[in-house]
Amino acid sequence: MSGRRAGTKDVPTGSAPPWAVVSAEGADEVTGGGLDHVALPGLRERKLARTRAQLTEAADRLFASRGFAAVTVEDICAEVDVSPRTFFRYFHSKEDVVFDGIQPCLDQTLAALADRPASEDAYEALSQALVGVVANPGVERELLRVHLIVRSSPELTGPSLEHFRALQDELMQLMAVRLPGTATHSVARLLTAVAFAAFVATLDEWSDEPAEPLAPQLGRALSAVRDGVQGIVRLGDDAGDGAARQQVTPPGSRPEGRGAGGGRSGSGGRRGRSTATPAR
């Protein structure tokens, strides 16, 4: 395993499911050494990291066999032979065990986008950032672990969406500064939403048969929607020219306030007012 340091040992996997985090080094791969509760030197710190990994492994194993809702904190503690008091030194809740490794992945994604060249196309920068992060074996393993648990646990759908919605909002802010035109936030939101839709669809399909690495599949999916993305980017340019403020009329319907001949049907309407709904 890459990033292995002398003096560390893998936690025995037992009957853990394939997505379980089973060692401190495995968690360390997620951030390249950035987790203070994993990558600290010294015997005490290594023991703390090992206990944390053991608790995560035990929880994953129980979630896989019983389902998230049927597992208690006491059940997890019994597997590792520690007290609930010890458990709560590491995690705030049972749910926290599931998402513990996700925040470093999200932080790494934000950092990757911020580090892309300023001259790079906004969508290309986001695509390269996402593909680069999931190419990390630790990130890939953590995404698979969390995705499989969440997919089999409906009660975790909401918390999972909250985590990724927060990331999407932060990525949108970084995307906005890369875009020209006056409608940068709405365009950035659309671009980020498209990229996320491709990411989630790819992750869902890949998790069924994760034989091939996730990164190449994600790269293909992001490239596949690029043509549509160019149209989204043009929305920002149109807004800058005033074209996006024109009234949008559904096919086959008459513009509001106009008769069959195209003239104004009445004198009370406001001239030039748009009825288009801005993209959110």
C-alpha cells in the first residue's frame, strides 16, 4: 500500500466487507498525510489511529450484515472490546462513523480546483479536479465504502446529500470567479450541478462492479456532457449582452400581453419586463 510508514501495522480485516477502512495507512491515503488523527508520529498516536480504524471496520462489518438502523453504538464497541465512552472519544455518533472519512475527500476536491490554472476553462478545471482526486486509491475506497452503506440505508440519504450539497456550494463559488459575464453564479451553479450529476451517476454504476478504477469512468462521463456544458456557458455571455433578459415563451404559446397579430393587447403592461425565470 502506498504511503506505508515503518512501525505501522494493518488492522486484521477479519470478515470486514471490501469497502471497510482497515488500517491507519489506508485512511492516510485519503489526504496524503493530512489527517491529524491518522498521520501523527509516536506510539500513542499510532494506537489512537489503530483504535479508530478498528471501530470503523467493526461498524462497516455490522452495517453490512445487519443494516445501519439495526446496529447500536454498544454493538460496535463489543466488536472491538472497548467502552462506549471510548467510542465517543473518536465519533460523535453512529452516523459520524459512516461519514468520518468524507470531509477530507471534500477538502481535497476544493483544494484541487483552487490549484487548477487560472487560464483553464471552468468546466475543464472542475473535471480535472474531480478526476484527479478520485484517482487517489484512498479516496476511491472511501467513496465506495460510504456509497454502499448509504445506498442500503435510506435513513442516511439526507445526511449524505447535506455533505455533498455543502461541497457543491463551495465548488460553485470557486467556479464563479473563473467565468466571464454577468450571470456567473447561476452559470457556475448549473455547471457544478451537471458535473455532480455525472459524478453521482458514474459512482452509482461503478460501485456495482468496481473492477476498473473510478477515475477513467468519471473522466469519460464528464467529457460526454461537455457539448451541453458549452450551451450553459453561453448563458453567461447572453446575460452580459442582455439576451437572457428577453421573454422566454414556450413553443406554441403566445407571448404574454400580445394578441394574435403580435400587437400589445392593452396598455397596462410594463414595457420590456422579462418573465424569464433565472437559472438556479
